[in-house]
Amino acid sequence: MHEYSIVDSIVTSMLDAIKKQNATKVVSVRFKRGSAFSEEAFEQAYRSLTVGTILEKAPMQIETVNLDFNCACGHRQVITSDDLMGHMFVCPKCGATKEIDEAHDLELVELVAQKED
């Protein structure tokens, strides 16, 4: 549920910004998501948090950026949410661990809102 609270914080900020602009329509929303941040969890949280809001039917793009793991043992791979044990990634070759902070793996890149005439 860590992903949910991250998405909640971003959606709340977006709704506040839209309200301050007195916007009546959201033209587009663009996110950047790290490969360790579950796309399914993001989409589920975003859908549930935007129901009944101006964001509900807004066009949305999600760009995924790979989180590369390069272990000292020579093992290399792209880390996905399926590879994590909680917030930890364990190298399948040598057992070395790396803490992954998903909070930095989701970013609002652009929010375009406007007043309809």
C-alpha cells in the first residue's frame, strides 16, 4: 500500500493546483514511473483516487524508466516491482541487498489544465 500513499499525495497536489488555476478541464497528465514502482498498483490507485474528480477522464501518459541493478558480483538486471521483497532487492547471484525507495520512482512530469470558454 506504499504506492497508494505516494499516488494519493500526487493526486492531492494535482487537484490543489487545478483548483488554484480555476481550471475546468484537464487536457493531459504525464507521469514518469520507475520500473520498480508497480504499474498495476499505480493505475489502480490513480483510478480509485480520481473517481468523481476533474482528473477521472483526463488523458494520461506513463513513461517507464528502467531501474538498472549492477552488482559487484557482475550480475546485471532491470529491477521491477516483482523483484522486490518489501523495499529490498536481493541479487539472485550473490545475495547482496539493495534498498529501493519507490517514492522517488514516480514523478508527475506535466499537468495541462485550462478553463473552458
